[in-house]
Amino acid sequence: MIAVIFFFIVKILAKTSNYYIIFPLIKQKLVTKSRILKIFFSHDPIKIVRAKGQYMYDEKGQRYLDCINNVAHVGHCHPDVVKAGAEQMEQLNTNSRFLHDNLVLFAQKLQATLPERLSVCYFVNSGSEANDLALRLAWQYTNNRDVITLENAYHGHVSSLIDISPYKLQHQSDVEHNPSVHVAPSPDVYRGKYRADHADPATAYADEVKDIIDKAHSKRRKIAAFIAESLQSCGGQVIPPAGYFQQVAKHVRKAGGVFIADEVQVGFGRVGSHFWAFQLQGDDFVPDIVTMGKPIGNGHPMSCVVTTKEVAEAFMSSGMEYFNTFGGNPVSCAIGLAVLDVIEKEDLRGNAVRVGRHLTHLLEKQKEKHLLIGDIRGVGLFVGVELVRDRTKLTPATAEAQEVIYRLKEEHILLSADGPHRNVLKFKPPMCFSVEDADLVVEKIDLILTGTRPLRKGALIDKRYLKSKKKCHKKGQKVAYLE
């Protein structure tokens, strides 16, 4: 009786507070989630207790196909990676003020995947830390402060990166603009300013960056860096047009700045044809600074900044000693080496090409069948499916995308939706994702879009992403709030 009364009290509090509380107590599962700290499926989250390969398992033993996780790059709990970390942990783990073979070997193997001029590595612990250090390098090398970023970009959560991450600010009306940050249009040829039918979208988008530089100079402001994800992930799986980065780099370097390529989400062979996504632009494009994270440690917290000798020497000349307690420690480097070995040994780049091509082919066939699918775009195992209610007006099908995500969860398939309108289904699975996995996911998407239960417009949606502030889901319906 007491438990029943307590349940109803908490249920009432949950409706009137900023927290979601999930029961039952019998399983000793009390989850309190602040709206500030987002998780997948926050209305009905999944408690994951183990994972293997491309699969995750909840506390009931239910298996889920993971199409979300670009962190477990070579597969969850890959035995070679686990073994490398455990064996090194048994021998030694310390900071990087001591000589150790792992540090040197890992730096050498990383550099071997990059253009020759990118020859200096700084090992750190997260993508945010890597991008923060990249800005410090740019500021010191150029003696300038202004940064150009892209709309809908996300580069991290630390103070220096929030201002250059419009993805996090787009729904905040009271944020004070930082005059040293300039936002260029995202090079989106589907719904952006210059689209696929434009004669030269790459030049048009690059000219937007040049205009920003010219306006900054007219105000006596100087550009330190242009920073961009090599493929925009949070921005909606955006693939820049060929030649865009080359032209932007030319304008930025002429202005005295450097080009920072953020590979935190898309690097390490995910695109298949190349090891790094920036290489899709061609051999004639080399960034001045590259940041990497997430997949580098297959779930182990580590990241890296790689730059040129000139940039590194300018940073050293500042007189400020740079040191990172855990960056480049023996265990992290052992894990990083194992990840690189698995990518090569299991031909995961080749798998990304084969499975990615198969996945996009299946999705293109679904586009012919379902008018809700407006665009299919991607490279390798980085694929986006943009849902629209009208292919001419490109009205975002945000509610429908959220419902598809939740219906897939009911089918034990984990996928996310993102982009400025939260209407782009994002595929970024572990690199061991198979042809059979692709078949299953597309089959389920087809059934959902064709299903006996029609999609309810506006039924399942995070109301932050609609102009209307009215509650748009019915009592008892589940809502997929995704980040």
C-alpha cells in the first residue's frame, strides 16, 4: 500500500517538475533525468548492460541492433582492443612525462594515415579537448582571434567551443553573440542556400566565407581559423560539394588564418574510400590542423590533435609549457594501436564501402516508394535519410522522423534523428555493420512507412523544434527525445 501511494506521489511530481522518473521500484531502477542532461529515448530510456559487435543488450537480455554508435568504431568490446588495454593496464599506466614505446608507435601509425605535412601529434582525452587545443594552436600561430564556423555546427561542450557550435545555440533566443565568431552557411546542397541545381555550389558557398572575411577586415578584425566537420553530423549528415574545402582554405589562408578539420565523428575509415573524411575533397586539400576523437579509442576516452611543424613550433614559442596528464598514456596508446590494427586486419574500410553502398541502394529504392523520404545522402557508413512532408517545399517531417525512431526502437533497432529540424535519420553504426543488418533496418523502415498504423503527424515530437509551443502528443504516447 505504501509503495502504491509513493508511486502516485512521484508520478505527480514527475509531471510538475523538470525531471522524468521511471519505475518500477521492484527492479531497484530509479532513473532521474534532468532535461539539461540528454539521453536517447528519455521518455522511456534503455538500460544497456553489455554489448558485442554491432549489438547492445538491456538488463532483460533483449538484443538491439546499434545503428547509432560511432564510438564503438570497430565493434563493441572488440576482443583485440579489450586485450590490448587489459594487458597494458597490468604492466604500466602513467602520465606521458616518461618515455614509452606505445606513445611513439601510436603517433607513427597515426601519421602514416595522414598527409606528410601533418606530422605533430598532441594526445588528449576527448573531442572537445581536441578542438579546444586546436583553437589555441590557431590563435598562437596566427596572432589573430576570430573564428569562422558553419551554421548547425557542433564542435564540443567546453567554453571555448560553445560559441562556435551554433547547433547548441539555435534554439536559444537570449544568447549574446560573440563578435569574434562568424557563422557561414552550411554547404548543404539539399535544403541550403545553394542547392544541387546550382551551377557551382562549392564556389558559391566558399564565396560566402570570403564575404565574411571581407566584412571582418572592414571592421579591423582578423581571422585565426575556419573550423568545420569534414562531414557535418549533428547538422544533418551534410556532405560538402567537391572543391568547397580547397576554396575555403585558399580564402582563409590568404587572410592569415588556418583550416581546422574536425574528424571527431567521421574519421578512421568510416567513409570507406579514405581513412579521413577530409580526403574526399581530393589530394590537393590538406588542413593545417586535424582533430580526432570518439572512434580513436573504441569507447576508451582519448583523442588527438595533429598539425604541421610550423604551427607546433609557434605554439612552443609562446613559452607556455603544454602538458596533459592522461593524454598519450600507455594504456590509451595501446588501445589506439589495437583499433588501427583491427581496422586494417578486418578490412573495415572495405566493409564500409560495400555495406554503405548496399544500404544507400536499398534506401534509394525506398525513396521511390515513399514520398516522405526527401533525400538520401552519405558516404560509406555515414548515411542520412531526410524526411519531408513536401518534396517541393521541403517541409521537415520532424514528427514523423521521431515516430520512425521510436517504432524502430520497438523493433529493437537503435537509430537517431538529427539536423536543425530533427528530421534526418542518422546511420553511423559500428564498422562491423553487415549487409544483413542493412537489409533488416531498411525492411523495418519500409514496414513502418507502409504500416497498418499510419504515421500520426505531430504525434511524436520534441516540441522545442516546432514554432508552436502547444503540446502535440496525446496522453500516454511515447516520445523519442533525441540528442
